[in-house]
Amino acid sequence: MSASANPWIARLRPASRGQLRLICFAHAGGGAATFRGFAQDLPADIDLCVVRLPGRESRLREPPVRKMGELVSLLGDALDELLDVPYGLLGYCSGALTAFELARYLRDSGRRPPAALFACACPSPATVLRDSGVHGLEKDGLIEHLAALGIIPDAILNTPGLFDMFEQSVRADYEVYETGEYLADRPLDLPVSVFGATGDPSTTVPTLLGWREETTRAFSLRLFPGDHGFFEQDRLSITASVSAELRAAADELSGVGR
């Protein structure tokens, strides 16, 4: 992992040519390690950057952000240096909602918008269960919820001292996810690609299809067998699709092939 002077950015594998960029957002409580496998899979000309939020990894001592509006405003400034080349935003689980709201924020603030948006294992913004109350569960209930999803290793969930290090950021991320009000607005003018699993307890096919309403451009949904863990199990298929679609979206923006 390459060091970055910007604490918000973990550059897992800077591209040698830097023609394209993929900016990734992890699941609740997650960090740069979530996308370590992507560094092995993506083509050499895609600069892989992962957003590192306060309250985890190298930012463990910082208070986490708990509201979506505050988070996207901070991200808009923190990630400005990454918007100099065509880029895509990719989010896994709750990170997909953050990626979506950031795409809206960048558009509305007049900054360079992403060329494409990729959402993995997340209901559409309009169908997120904002009253599920996960962020307020007692510790045992929170651990049970996370264990069912399989997004945090059992070794962490079952070791009190280790889980204590994750708990604050997990709760904060769920609070961002569950309390951010969805506001109907004009759809994004960029392609949206969604990835899900047939046995994922956090989504259904209708909630995944709801992403189609958030774009005026191309929409695709790919379903994999299995549960929430498909994100790692089918990583090669996901990264192949993401790299091809990001390249196609960037080429369309630049007029290649017209």
C-alpha cells in the first residue's frame, strides 16, 4: 500500500500511467483492507484509491462522522485532488449509499462528476431501511447482525478487545446509512452498475432494481449465487466488469469511437 499525505485516501496500487481512477468506499466499519484484492485484479492503468474514513485504521483515534450531509461535504473537499482524470465511484454495502450521495454532491457543487457509479450489495437509495436501528443495538445484537452478514471476521466479533476497536466506527457508519434522509432529485447522468447476490439477507432483487431510477443512462444488474460474501467470492467477475465499464464510460465522455 502506498502512503498518501491525504489521510482520507489509501492508494492501494497507484497506476503507472494514471489514465483512469477507481475510488472505493467500504462497508460499515471497513477500511482500505476491504479492497486489497482489487489491487491484484484491476488493469495497470486504473489508479485504485480507497476512502479511509475517520475512526479506523490509521485514523482510529479520530471521532467518526455520523451524518451523511457532513460526510459528503468533507469528502467533496478531501477527494478534490483525485478528480483530475476520469474516475468511477464504487461502494460495497453501506459504502454504496455514500458513493451515490457523493456523486450527487459533486454534481450539484459543480465539480467533475464520476464517469460511472458501481453499487455492490446495497439496496437502492430510495429503498434503504432507514428505520432499522442497527446503529442503536445493544452490543450482542450488533455482533449478531454483523455475524449474519459476514462482513467482519468472526475472530474480531468474538474477541471483545478487538471488537471494541471496531464498534465505534461500525455504529457511526450505520448511523450515516440509516439516518440520512433520501431526497428525490433528478437522476444522475452517468451509467450505474449494480452487483448483488440471490441469497443476500440485506437486499432483494426489487431493491437492487430500484437503482435503475437513479440514472438517465445505462443501468445493469448482475446477480451472483450466495450471500453477502459474494463480493469476495466473485471478486474477479466484479473487477473485470468494473474495469471494462469504467473504461467504456470514460471513452464515451472523451468521444472515443464517435
